Amino acid sequence: MKIVNICISILFVVLLFWQVQVHLPYQLCQLEHTNLFIGDWDAFLASLQQMGGVVKWVGTWGIQFFDKPVWGVLMFLLPVWGLFAITACVLRRKGKSEGLWIPLAAWLAVAQLFSLYDFNFYWWGAMALCLALGILWVWSFLKPTWVRDVLFIVVIPFIAWWLGSVVLVYVLAGIGLFSQREKWWQTILVPFMVYVGSIALIYWWSGCSSLKAAVSPSMYFEALLDLSFYHLGAWGIAILVWGGCRFLPVIEKKALVVSIGVIGWALPVYGLLQYGAAFRNQSNIDLWRLNHYAYTENWDGILQFLAGKPMNNYLFMNYANMALAEKGELGNLAFNYSPRGINALMVNANSTGSIRMLASDVNYMVGCVAEAQQHAFEAQVTFPTSLGIQTMKRLVKTNLIFGHYAVAEKYLNLIAKTTFHKEWADRYKMFLYNDAAVETDSELGEKRKSLSKQNRFSMFYGWQVELEDILAAHPKNEKAMTYLGLSFLLNKDMEGFRHFLDKYYGTESLQQLPVVFQQGVIALFQQEKDKWENYHLSPQVVNLYSQYRDLYFKNQRQPNLKNVMARSFGYTFWYYLMFV
């Protein structure tokens, strides 16, 4: 049975890796993007000033690896595997049947993984539980017992201070593990009194967010949200298994041992495979993937991913249009991804960090630098550490563009203290207090040219006016021009589109109309074909319109006219104008 359990344990570890690798890679990337590890003594000393600050500091260090292929998954699963291993070792050392009780360790591992599936449960919460139980495991080796009992009690305040509220698991599991009937007051009453005193003192001195956080997993969960009941599972199982393992019976009958062992292994494995999806953030996984593609400037990846998706989500539309714009194809392919109204270009930002970051990305791309900075800053305050590498890089760039070099320098000095982004910080330090370097840079210089010359509140008059201000400052900003023209077409504001053409066509801003704008011209002047020549429409677009009209009039009395037109012309502005 021992060999069987070892083999199954190896398969179980591999199964956990496969689950995370398949289902969570972009959730891990999002965790890395929204956390920032500051590797200096000041940050470490600051962590000592709050309950659970040390494990949070250590956890943030580990999160740095999350966007690395393979290594990220290994780091993410480290506390889960650790819980499985040390729990199995404790059960084995207590002299119980390995074939019967080792599977209990898998229950604890799965329960903790389910908590980590929730993006709002902080990874260092799992690390805290693993470290707390790991310390108990070390104490279990100590002889004589009085040394073990003294150390078990003495470190309680330090566990509470460094690891946080998980000290409750440490105390209750340790009492069950080490308690002695003849010395019950020493091994039960004293540890519990030390625990209560430690929590009371730390809560009073450190200003912990709430008493609930000081005594429950809430400390490792997003403070603005309610902790779901299942997040108590890992703690409950740890207390029951560790605290009660000494009371587990020994079953001698081999057949019964095998039967219970099979069930013991089957339950956590079945739960992981059958119910794992219920604990994952399914609604956000696609958004995290798209955010990662945008962060790494993988525009083809965005378009390839969305090509097979139903475009019924404004966030998807925003990413598709941004990717097309970055590739210089938005003016030709804008309707290939089924946009719906002006929100397809820019969603209304809310308090969600991911959506704030998307709004920042879109605004930054078109040249609305002030709005990009605002959204990045507001996204940053939603992150667990109130710092994120993605937002920090955006704040560096926007402040360099504005010439706010002292602010940019402050952010760069923080990024320079990270493990994997130091080189990026060193590269951008060359722009500090160097206007010439900024203005000649292909990215920063273009954005500086787009800064509005108008002295007024951002977005006070709406996005279209903002885009017009950008074009007044930088007429060659093709992305701003395309977004402005499309905003009229997507709103079906043909009069606004007419004014847009009158103002910009033939200027250095719009010397030649992209395909979508040519389709808009035909729709605008359907009864005035003599005006088509003024806009130099391509023969291909004119011919396409003729085919569109022929198919429409041929099937106009058909009840499925919309579907018929969609199959051949769903990617055109004419279809959008008539049927969407």
C-alpha cells in the first residue's frame, strides 16, 4: 500500500500542476502585473510594522515569478504542495496506516487550491498556512517534550505578528497535536491564553483593519468583499487533521484499509476535476488573457483569440479595436469584430482595476495621456499592495511625457528595486530631465506631440472633443483620427460624420480615406453619387457596394434578410447601419 500511495501522490502532484497550467496561466500573469515587490530593507522593515506583513512581503516576492512559463506554476503551487507533503509526513509519523490516512493530506491541498482559484484570495494566505504548519512539523521532532512545548508557546506572538491570523490554526492544531492529559493546563490553557493576549495586543497596537481579519482568513482576502464560506475549508481541514490525527483509529483489516484508502484518494481528485471550475473566476479569465496580451503588445494574439469568440462583450470589442489600431488596420477592418456603438471603442470605466487598466491602455494609445494616467492611478489603488508593475510603468511613461521628471524618477527608483524589471527602469532613466531624448523617442515623443494645447478639465466636453484637441496639436496622429471618425459611424451620426469629413479630409490629418470611411461616404451620399469622386473612393469599395445592393434587393422580402446579408456583408458599415 505504501508504494501505491507514493505513486498516487506523484500523480496527484502532477494533476495539480496540469490543472493550474491549463486553467490559470493568465490569472497568474494578472497577479504578477498587479503586484510589485520592493526588494530593499526599508520595505522589509515596513512589513514588520503590520500584522502579517512579513508573509505578505515574502508572498509578493514569490508572485514576481508568476508570469514565467512553468516556473510561475511551480511557485504558485509551492504552498499547496508544501501542505500536502508536511501533512502526509505528520500523519505518517503519528504511526497511522499510511494507506488509510495519507489521502487526508490531499483533502487539505485541494481545499487550499480552491481558495487560490479565487483571484481575491491572496496567495500569501496559502503561504502563511504552509509556514505555520511547517513550524509545527519542526516542533514535532524536538525532544524532550518540555522543550517542544515551550517553543510551541513562545513563538505564538511571533507567528501572529509575522504570519497573521493563521496563528489560530497554529494554536488549535498544535494543541491537538501536543496536548497531554496530565498537563492539560500547560498544553491547552496556556497556549490559548497566549494566543488571545497576542491578538489583543497586536490588534490594539498595529491598527489591524478589523477583529474579523485578525482571527479569520479575511486577513488574506480582498477587504472590500465578503469572504465566501468555502475559504474556511483549508483552515478547518488543517485543524481537524493535524489536531485530531493522534485520535485516528488504526484499522488492521487489509480489505477495509484498501477500500477506505481508494475512497480517500477518489474524493479530492473527483472534487478537483468535477467542481474545480465552480471555484475559478471564469468570467475574468478571458479578460486577464487579453490584458496580458496588451501588456506584452501581442496584438496578433488578441485578434487570433477573439476571432473565435462571440463578440457580445464591450470589453472584447475594446481590445479588438485597440489591437487593430496598433497594427494600423482599424480604418479598414473596424467592423470585422462586430462593434456595437461608441462603447466598442471605449467602455465607461468603473471601480474594477482590470477595466480601469483597459481604459488607460486605450486612452494612452490615441494620445489622451492625462486620462491614461488617471485611469492607471485609479487602477493601482485597487491592487492588493496598492502597487502594480503594469500601472507603475504606465505612470512612468505618462509623467515622462508631461515632463514631470521628479515623479517619474520616484516610480523608476521603485521599479529598479524589483528582480525582473530593473533593466526596464534603467533604460527609461535615460529620459529623466532630458526633453530632447523624450521628443526623439518613437513612443514618448509621439505622445508628447499629442498633448492638448487647451487648458481645461479632461473629458469635460466628451471624448470626441478630446480627440479633436489631440488632432489640433498633432495632425498626423492616425489612431486619434481613426477613433474620431469611427465614433461618428458607430453612433450612426451621419451628420457628425459629414462635419468630420468637411473638417479633416484633404488635410495632413486625413489625406486618404480608409475602407470603413469610404463605406461611410457611400452611405452618406447614396443619392448623390457625383460626390463620391470628391473622396477618391477605390473601385473595390464601389464594386462591393454594388454587390451589397444587388443582394439586398434580391432578398428584401425574405424574413431572414438580416442573416442573408450578414453572411456576405456582416463586416461592412452598410450592414451595421441597416441591421445592427
